[in-house]
Amino acid sequence: MEKPKVLIVEDQELVRTNLKLLLKVNNYDIAGMATNAKEAFEIIENNVVDLVIMDIALSGELDGIETARIIKDKWNIPVVYLTAKKDSLTISRAKETSPFGYISKDIEIKEQLPIVLEFALYKHKVEKEKEIQQKELADSEEKLRAIIDSASDAIIMLDHNGDCLLYTSPSPRDS
């Protein structure tokens, strides 16, 4: 199985380096390391990225929350926040981006980070599969509707108890 590729977006060098080592020990590949939004976007454009670990307090024009919002909207890559910010306004703003996790730098990230990342990747995979299933269902419904609309005979659909689920009148025949 291919190792998930993680982008680290963190402006503190020591934290970036520790995260890189921690991820490698836990069988993740590093897609890249960025210190700001612009670098993160360049890495995503030029590499396969399965997940982003995002600090909220980034240097540059965009903070981590705005950077995460753009990443989600443009590339649909799951983001896990890793931050020292725990105030209610920051948490509220972060929730609006539907992150796949929020880890405080104050906790023992050595134990927590691998678990959170595993769940984030799993949740993203399930969401993508659900989107595919919903699209397939919509396509199937569209085909069934086209068949029903073009049928020249009546169509009757019954459930396993013999109750009528669908009845269509025959289409008028061309003379």
C-alpha cells in the first residue's frame, strides 16, 4: 500500500522538523513543507498531497484558516489543524472550514497525531466514496427516468409484497 503524502504548513522550523520526523516514523511520506499559503499552494500544484497539517498562525497575507479554506475549495484535500490557538473565535473560524481534525500543540502530539491523521484520511476516503455513489445513483435515476418517459407501454413496479411502487400510463403511440 502506498504511503499517504502529507504537506506540512508550519512557519516554525523546529515544529516543522519534528512533524517531519514524527510522520516518517509513522509511515507517512512528506509531500512538502511550507511556511505560508503561497508555498503551500505551489507544493499542491506540483505534487500529490493526500492530507495537509496546517498551523493557524502563519506568516504572510493568509492565515492557516483562510489557506485551508482555499485548499478545500480548490483541491478538496483534507486539512488537520495543529495550533497553539484555542480561543473560541479561532475555533469557530476553523470549524467553518470543516477540518478533519484540530490538535492543540499543548498536547502530546507524538501519540495523538498519527491517530488523528489516520481518521482524517479514512473520513476523506469515505466522503469521496459517498460522492461517487451519489453521482452513480443520480445517473441511474436519470437513465430510469429516460426509459420510463420513452416507454410506449405501461410500466408497473411492485415491491416484494406485491404493493405497487410505480405505475406509468402508456405513452401515446405515433399514428
